[in-house]
Amino acid sequence: MTRSVQQYLYLLVLLGNSVGTCGLLFNVTDNGQGFVVSINNIQLLEHTKSSPLLFVGLGLTLFPEDSGNFFIEDYTSARIPLADYNITCDQTSCVLRLSAGETWVSLLLKSERSQPLVLSIQDSSHDFDRTWLRVKAATNEEIYGGGEQFSYFNLRHREENKENVFPIWVREQGVGRNKSTMTTFMADIQSRAGGDYHTTYFPQPSFISSRHFYVHYDGFNYAELDFSHEDFHEIYVLGEISRFYFNTGDNLQELVSDLTSFLGKLPELPDWIMRGAVLGVQGGTQVMLDRYNYAKSFGIPVASLWIQDWSGKVEMPFGKRVNWDWTWDPSWYPGLDSAVRNLTLDGVKVMVYINPYLREGGHLYTEAASKGYLVKNSTGGVYLQRSVTLVFASVDLTNPSAFSWYKNVIKTNMIDFGFGGWMADFGEYLPVDAKLFDGRTGLEAHNEWPVLWARLNRETVEESGKLGDVVFFMRAGFSGVSNFTTLMWNGDQNVDFSLADGVRSTMYGSLSMAMSGVGLSHFDIGGYTTVSQLGLVRSAELLLRSAEMAVFTPIFRTHEGNQPEANVQWYSNTTTAAFARLARQFALLKDYRKSVVAQVSRVGIPAMRPVCLEYEGTPATATQYLFGPDLLVTPVYTENVKDILVSLPLTKGYTWIHIWSGTAYQGGQTVNVAAPLGEPAVFYRSDSAYSSSFEKLRAESSEVNSIIG
Amino acid sequence: MTRSVQQYLYLLVLLGNSVGTCGLLFNVTDNGQGFVVSINNIQLLEHTKSSPLLFVGLGLTLFPEDSGNFFIEDYTSARIPLADYNITCDQTSCVLRLSAGETWVSLLLKSERSQPLVLSIQDSSHDFDRTWLRVKAATNEEIYGGGEQFSYFNLRHREENKENVFPIWVREQGVGRNKSTMTTFMADIQSRAGGDYHTTYFPQPSFISSRHFYVHYDGFNYAELDFSHEDFHEIYVLGEISRFYFNTGDNLQELVSDLTSFLGKLPELPDWIMRGAVLGVQGGTQVMLDRYNYAKSFGIPVASLWIQDWSGKVEMPFGKRVNWDWTWDPSWYPGLDSAVRNLTLDGVKVMVYINPYLREGGHLYTEAASKGYLVKNSTGGVYLQRSVTLVFASVDLTNPSAFSWYKNVIKTNMIDFGFGGWMADFGEYLPVDAKLFDGRTGLEAHNEWPVLWARLNRETVEESGKLGDVVFFMRAGFSGVSNFTTLMWNGDQNVDFSLADGVRSTMYGSLSMAMSGVGLSHFDIGGYTTVSQLGLVRSAELLLRSAEMAVFTPIFRTHEGNQPEANVQWYSNTTTAAFARLARQFALLKDYRKSVVAQVSRVGIPAMRPVCLEYEGTPATATQYLFGPDLLVTPVYTENVKDILVSLPLTKGYTWIHIWSGTAYQGGQTVNVAAPLGEPAVFYRSDSAYSSSFEKLRAESSEVNSIIG
């Protein structure tokens, strides 16, 4: 038996049941032994007796947590292939009934107009607690996305020690993230905080295939994306599935853009933050102003001073921590109100810091606790958690009163104070046994938490009439965060050149986010995580290599790191002049940057783009990227390097101009170019409308090396 | 419906079908919703809809190998609970038909006379490649055995970071075996050789429960014993199961003894090897004799000189290796033939070394290859493997001609030469894709290999008429090795006090072997694995602490380790006198030792016994043990310790005499006793027939501390 169900829903309104040649949305071919679902001749799903589309099962999954690190233990006792099937189609949809004995699932396959194909669960025998869906795979197929992935760009990478399974669980990304490194080993044995190749603040159950389709799972369940198999990809969902989206596209860019059409597009960044450096400083009003004046004296264009410690510091075992009690601390920042006013007049915004947690015993904690606004534990008390030594509770973002109250904290204490934005940190720690106001458990809401946190910030900004002016930036994320956040950053990198967690991992993070539909991200220049006891401290070279890449990104922001005194800073004697030059380069690109960032909001095309997104067929790596359509960037993330190999994509009708020398190169070749400090390998398209801006950078580039010796 | 099938097979011959009160063998109680199988009212198996007895499944399991380390990757795509059941019983057996749709398994439950209950597979739908059997579990139940386990004695230990799953796969045990230690970390990143809590040369799919039953899986399949669940234990078998044995007993000792009744009992050790030290020396005839004379000059009673390098040494990258070409090397050991004769006259045996592998290019390799006696790879060529830098092939032990030929090598080159025994090393490396003479793959024969290797050695000894005289000792094992081997040793410990792989891990190894029915084991005094680059070298304290424990074991054998020059040795200036005193203590215990060892062969009760084996209710640990019925030993495996806490089992009618002070203690208390170097915490039963022997040790114990300072 061969049965073909062709659906032309786009024409359906006009043509009724007839078959046309345009608007074909999906196709189900059933040969009696199994079926194939395809869109535009791209086979997406396949069902055979031996490799069924769907498996359901039972088991026990635990999520022990410590300081945002989760140690997931997953035991599956039953895993039933739903081998029997029955397909019923009408003009608009198909129902796939998949079963094994008394266990069954009814899936609805439906597509409307130009929307993605939606596979959703209609009903089931409800006798299972976990589900696996297989997506057809091909030899040599590559997979991109998965949210923010720091270790791999192609998630189906086939290296010797296979790491092709990506758990989808919001959490701390870890220290080192590579079980073969001493840093991770030490972090693991000291505090189980080392992380692994897949740990990330922002996972997302979405991926794009080099075969020109995407898959998005629309649900907050714990999930795993398994790309380790030859013939199929497998998506594991803890619980029943809600719905999957599938679509094909003519090219990867179309797919990325399409993802953003339902996952959300970020708003445009305001001009002010793209004009100059955001300098991460701390230590009180006077230090802040001293740093500012020092920066000005070197000609650093300053967009903002970002003070994470505006709410004060508290003594903790093992050192001071920012006081998680989100109110101006006038003893720590005396006269901050007038300083903010004066800086604003000087064209400089002050940015601050908040997260969704409240320090136990703080004023806001006490108020929230008395109002019942904090997440509860299983016995109804406040759920106390810890971030290393700091004990805190989470505001219950599912409680509308708490949500409003916290919005008001931000509005009153931060926006009305005159701050230009903030880091909206954290969001990953919700434990699975938490009891939430809306009746859900932490397990159900865990992955949604960053999205709620983003929504809270966004609504506050919008209700204050400040959208397009105030900027908040987040590290935690999940599907839909792009509907709310104004900017992402890559979280806490180690202050080194290591794979997996050094400064270069921001490229992996940003490019995988780009393939997940999130097109605006940036990073702490020079990294964050410092462990001076292990010799993990920031060098001048690292700071400047990182800053020289930041020139070619949306935002140029520094962070002193968690041990400021152990790190080289932009205000260290040896680096300020070179840093100032890079900051000026950043400012010189503002017009081009604005056009690039506008595309994120308008079309959904990311600012930092994997090369393959513009030039398909080019090897998909995260060693180089395009900043917008015109700039090809190969950062230097190896110590003591003076030159670097660059693969120039094949072009037609234009050449690649090396930005620092002006030399033109034909595309389609690999070239070795000089890349001394201050001059990462950057090329622009000879036909770029911004050629004259790019040429201006050359003047700022000279002699950076001589400055730092 | 309630149905009870009671079987009194013991009486069946006499009584036919009638029901009696003695000889009850097993009982199946079926309530229509499920059933329970019990023996003597101990519930062993339970089947309910939600927790069925059996699961079957499909998947893909890979066993990549490197130098005997295996990196098992196991993917299960289907795992079907066989929830439906049907029971048919006759007078002698029951057939359990378990099914889910078209997938079914027929199990035969049968017990004959006083034999264990056997659960075997009769037939099945054959549409699966893996099986899981659940055994009923109880809260606080403890589990012992699993072959030789180095990290845990109670395999159901419930520590925070759960490690309750024990893969059953013969392999290298690894270096460090603890992912939290620097040693393991370095071994892993340098050569993936670090091992883990479960890696062992000698796993065995057998365990004994504190609820007084045992389970033994009689098959060579890859398996896993999973003790991480509250209500059940789960035994995973790759492939279809062959058969399980179950039995209950009045106490643990009865269970251990019963296990040996079908797994095999070791033969009695000859007197000569229990009379004095087996000194591991190497470097040629003259060095051997010099060491011997030096030992004699200190009054060390020498049973044997063990020369692992009798076949010569070959230069390899990274150092010399023993020449795996099992023939006397007269250039390396000139005059060895006459030296062996002279030493024999002096009452000293020379022992040597062999393994089942042949160095590529050696004489035996060339002969074996020409005869087709070597294990083949998938394309029919010789399967070359490596042990770090040494390239070798395995003799195909499934080829009867190769088996005979290799026996003849041992007979001619070793027994006829006059050697008193040998280390029969290795046996763990058979790769799964090997093609064997008997038609099996390496996967099918992998776990059996050590048993074949043991059988080859045993048959050679027996056919030479030397059983009870020649001793060979093995590290690799699997179910049935105890039918053939004459002695086990614990393999390669690190030369340190670390958990999991330091010298103390030999206690875990020996006591878990004891609970698996293998009652004769010993260890390299002072450990073996030395990594001087990492500071992992043997101290005098370690050597002597290890030697002082060996006094209270069957065999007292030294090994110089893999970097002899980096380690303190018994012949080092600072240690010989103290070592000699310990060797004399060992010799003083020969009568008691002989009685203890005899029990292993006659009753199946191990020489080194977990305390709980004699005194049930005593906490089951591997920090102390009984050597035979009369000696309670608490070795000191912490540096710089002068005293130690000892739990004295509760006794009736006798007290515990501290062997070094003569002080009597009532049982049932914890006491702190002095334990300086040379005096581990050892107590004997006041009613022991060997009291006078024990008292003689006291004279030898004094002043050990002052000797080494």
C-alpha cells in the first residue's frame, strides 16, 4: 500500500481540496510498513517497525542541586517503541496514532499557511512519564543551535570521545567545562562546580540542520538532544511532549529568521550603548569617578559606567559579595544620585545590577517573606538556597503580586533613580522540589524561569516608557527569552585562553545562540572567573585579545572579574593606551554596528554570524565569524601568536580587504595574515557601503604592540 | 485468585507428589495481579504490573579498548516491561511465561534436591538483544560480592554521590580508580587509564544479600549489577540470559560455602609457599642470588625467589619491558638452571612469570602465528593489541591445538625447568571484535577468557602431576576461575595509602572475593604502580604497613613495583631488619595458616573473612577482617598513626587478646589500641587452639619502630 497525503494549505482557501504546485507544506508518504513526513522533499520524520518515530517510557529522574550546579540522575525502566501506527488525514492535518499494545499516543500534524509544521500531542494512554522522538538524520549532516553551547558549534561533531548528547537544563555553566583540564578537575573536587561540555545558562531545545530544516521543541520539560546516532537524531523529553515545530528553508539564514518569527526578536539597542565602552567598575562613588576621569584622560569613549556593587557589599566567609538587597547603598556609594545626574549630563549612563534572588535577612527579603512572595519548599517554608556562601531565596515569579512588587523594586530603585540599565543576572537555580504560587513544582517551571525573569525586566522597562533606552542584559535563557530580553551576555568565562571556558568560548556561545534565533550577545572583556590560587589570572594579552574582538561585536563592556586585584585591568598601567585605542575603534564602527543590529530586530538575522550562515558550504566552525554581512573576523585566542590562518569564503564580484593593511584577497583561499596584538584578522567586503568607516580603524590600530611592548 | 505452588523436591523421590515439612525448595505465590518467588520465606523475585520481573530491549553497545581499559558505550533504544504473565507448574518446576504483546520470554524455575533454584530461559520471541531481571530488595539491605571489588564492600552503600552500579566486564583495574584524585585524573588525561570505582580484573555476576540469599548469574555476557534502587536490585545482561542461581541460607557463611559448591573451590596451597617470604626480585642470576643471600643474612625465611624477568627484557619506548616470549633467557639469567637446582636443595623455589600474550616478533609469536594459533581480527589477520608500548597477540584459547601447544610451552619451559610456580598474569584484554577459533566473537568470550587462562594453567599443572606443589597466581578472573586457579592476587595497587587503589584496597578486593566464593588471595607487599614523575613512590612506612598486614594472610610476597629504583624495597637499608622480623612472624603462623587455608578447599570458607561472615550483625566494612576464625586484624593504612580504633565483635565464652600486649578485652566494644609500625591491631580469640603460636609473635614484634626510626 502506498498512500500519499499532500497538503497545500496555503492554496486551500482558494482551491479547496485540489492539488496545486505552490504552497506545499508537508507530505506524508505511507508504504504500509512505515511512513515518512517531509516538507519540500526534505525528509524530517521517519517511522519504521525497527526505528519508530516515537518511544515512551517510565523511570525516575533526580536533579540534586548545589549553587546552581545540577547533577542529573536519570533512570529509565521502560522504553516502549510505539511501532504500530495508523494515519488519518483530512484537508488540514494528519493524526498519527502510534501504539504498542495498550500504550498509545495520538499526534496531530498540522501546518497553517506559511507557518511551521506543528506536531502536537492530542491524547495518549497517559501511562508513561517520558518520551523520545526521532528525527531523520543523514551521513555528514551537521547540527547547529541548542541555545548557547560553549564547547561545540556543530553539535553532531563525531569526535573520538563522543559528546553528542546535549541535556537541556538551565544551570550554572561551570568552571572550566572540560573534564580533561586541571581547572575543571579542581573545581569539581572542591565544589562540584566544574561543569561539562554541555552545561549552559541558556539551553534551548531547537536546532538547525545542514539539510536545511529546523526542529524546535516548544516546552519547558527537561530534555536531551542526542546527535550521536547515524540514522536519526533523538529528542528526549521528560514527561509528555507538548509540541514540536518543524520547517525547511532554502538556506540557513531563512531558517534562523523563521525561528525568530515565533521565538521572538530582540528590540533594537539604543545608540548610546553602541557609541563607546561600558566600563565595569566598582568600589564606591569616588573610585567610579576616578576611573571615569582616568578613562577620559586616555581618550576612551565611555558609554556607561557599570557598577555591580551599587547595593553595597556584605562580608561573607571567603570574601565580600554584592549585597543582594536591591537598593542604593549610600554608605558604599555616597552621593551616587548627584553623580548619576552629572554623568548623564556628560553623556554617560550609569548601569547597575540585579538578580531574581534576595539575600536572607536583607530588607527586601524580609518584606518579600512577610508578603509570601518567596518560592516555597515542600513543607511550605521559604526555600533557602545558596550561591557558594551567600544564602538567598527566589522571588516567586509565578505569583502576580510578587511579580508586580519586584517590577516596582526595579522601577523605583533603578529606573527612577536614573540608571541606564543593568545586568539582570542569574535565573538558573530554581530547584525541582520548589512549590510555586501557580501550583507548579520547580521541575515544571525550572527551564521557564529565565523567561519569566526576562519578562519581568522587559515589562518594567516598557511600563516605564523606557524601551529602546534602558538596556538590561542576561546570561540565563530558554526558548522565548528573545521575546523579552534586550541583550544577552555570555556569562562567566575563565580568564584564560582555554577551550570550553576561556574567552574564546564566547564565540561558540554567541554563534550557537545565533543559530538558535538569538542575535544580540556580548561578553565580559577579558573573562571573569579568576582563581589566583591556581594561577588562573588575567594577563594583559588576554585582556587586549578579548577587547580587540569586542570591537567587532555589538557591545564593548569590561568586567574586573571576581578577583579584581589579581587581574590585569584596562586601567592597569600597561594596557590603558592600547585599550583606549580599541575602544575608539569600537566607536568608529557605530554606523555599521547600528545597521547590523537593526537586522537582528527587523529580520532576525544575528549580529555575529557563523560564516556558513552567509556562505553555505564553508566549513561550519566557531573559529571565525561575520559581524554583520561585511566584516569577517578571526579573533586570535592563542598566546604569543603573531599571525593566523584565515579561510576566506568564496565570493563573486568582490574581494576581501584586510582591514589593517588594505590588501585585497580573492575569496576561496586560505591565507596567513599578520595578527599582532591589536590587529585580529579582520577583512571587509570590497563592495561594502561602510568601507570608509572600516578604513578609519587602520589609523587607530598602529603601534598597539609597541605600547604594551 | 491465589495460587501457591510448593515444591518439596528433596522428598520427591521418596514421597512422590505429597507435601511435607522438610526439603521445601521454592515457593511461588500468585495473587492474579503478580507473583512472588521465595525460598524459605525469603522473598527473592517479585512480579507486578508496575515492577515486572523481566524487561527486554534493544540497543547498541560498544566496547572501545586501549591497553586493557574499556570505555563502554551503551545505548538502549527499547526496554519493554514484560508485564503480562502466566505460570504453569508441575511437580518439579514452574514455567513463567512473561510477555508484552508479541514479545515474550519463557523462564523455567527449577530446583533439584539441595541445589540452588535455577532460573533459566526456555525460549523467547528472540526479538531483543538485552535483558533486565529484578530481584526484590528491602530497605537497609546490604549486598556483598560482585567478584573482586576494590572500592566498596557493601555494594549497596548509599553514599551521596551514588555509585551503586557495577558493570561486570573483565578489564584493567586502572590507576587510582577514583575520579576525585589527582592520580586518576592524570592517568585519564595521559592515557585514559585512570579506572573507576568499579573497574576490576575480576568481576563476577554474583552477590550475597544481608537478607540471607545469594544470586549468581551463570553466563559470560556483559552485565551490570545495579543496587541503586529502593525496592529492587536490577541485573542487566547484554543478550538473552542463560541462567540464574538463587539460594537462601541460615547465615552468610552457609551462603558463601554454597556458592563455592558450584563455582568451584581452590585446591590447598602447598606448605612450602606458606613457610616464608616470596621475594620478588629481578635483574639476572647474580642479582637474584645476591638478594637471597642478603635476605638470609637478616634471617628472612625465604620460601621462594620470584623472577618476573626470567624470559629477558626488551627495550621499548619509555623503558624496558619483560620479554613476552616465554623461554629462559640465558643471556639475562646465565646459569639459571643450576641456580634453580641449588636453591631447591636449599629449600627455596624459584617462581617465574607468564601471560597469555606473545610479543610480536618473538619466537613463540612467530611459531604461533605460523600455526594459526593467535586470535584473529575481523579480516582474518592476527589481532595485534598493545599494552602501552608493547605490541602483542593473544593465544587463541578456544583452539584446542593452540591450547595444548601453550600448555606444552609452560610444561617444557617452566615446570620441567624446575620452577615452583608463576604469576599467570593478564587475561583481560580480549577485544570484542576478535574472531575466535570456536566461532565466537571476542564479545561472547571476553569475560570467559580468564577462566580459560586459569584452566590452561591448571591442566598443565595437573598433567605434570604437580597439583599441590606448583602454585600459579592470577589477578584476572570471572565465575569459575576458582575451579582452576591455585591462588589469586589483587593486581596492581598504587604505592600509596589512597582509597580505591592504594594498598588498603587489597582488603576490599580480598573481602569482596571472599563473598564471591574465592577464598585465597594475596597482594604485592607495598603495592606496585609507581609514578615517580607525580611523586607516587613507595615509602618505608607503606612497605612495612603492607608487610605487617601480609603476616596475617595466606602469602607473603613482595614486588619491586614498576619503577624499582624509585621505591623503598625490603632490601633498602632502612627496612630490611623490620621486614625480616615481619617475615619471621609470618613463618611463625604456619600451622594456623595451614588450618585456615584447608578450610578454603574443604568447606569453601575464605581465609580472609569479612567480620560479618563470622559475627553477623557486626557492621559490614572492609576496614578490618578475620584471618581464619581466630585472628581479628585491623591494618593501619593511614600515615603517621600510632593508635587505632577497633570494633571488637561481641563474643560468648571467650575474650579478645591483643596479640602484642597480651591484654584481654571483652567483645562488643570499640577500643583504641596502640598500633606503632610493626604492630597492626591484631587480636586473637582467647579460646584459640593456636594461642601459643600467636604469643610467639610478640617476641618478634618489639623494636620495629626503633629500627626504622
